[in-house]
Amino acid sequence: MSNPIDDPGHGHSPAAWTAVTIMLLAFVVGTYFFVSHNSLGVYISAGVLVAGLLVGWLMAKLGWGVKGPKYVPKGH
């Protein structure tokens, strides 16, 4: 059982979902480029992966994180 007072939210926020989606797509596309021996594509995918991390951080700072004012948690 989880205690709702101590529950940090486990990343169920628009900021977390957006960051993870961008980074997952970058990883999949980067893996394809790696197998295809396209080094430029791998480097671009690595840059998109880092950009996904920055987008998630920026969205959290703008209030879309777990404890942000724009985030409304939904019941399970």
C-alpha cells in the first residue's frame, strides 16, 4: 500500500510524459541509425535525447511537473 501523503507522484505529469516520449523516440531512431552505420544520424539522435531531457526540465519549471500549479492529478 502507498501512503498518499508520502507519494511523490512517480512522474505522472505532462512534463515527465513529454520528456520520456521524446527521449524514447530519439533512442529508437538512434538505434536504427547505429545499425544502419549512419554516424551523423546517431549524433543527431543523441542531441534530440538531451533536448528531451531539457524539455522535461523546462516544462517542470514552468509548472507542468508533479508539484506544479498547472498539473492536475487524476485518480486511478
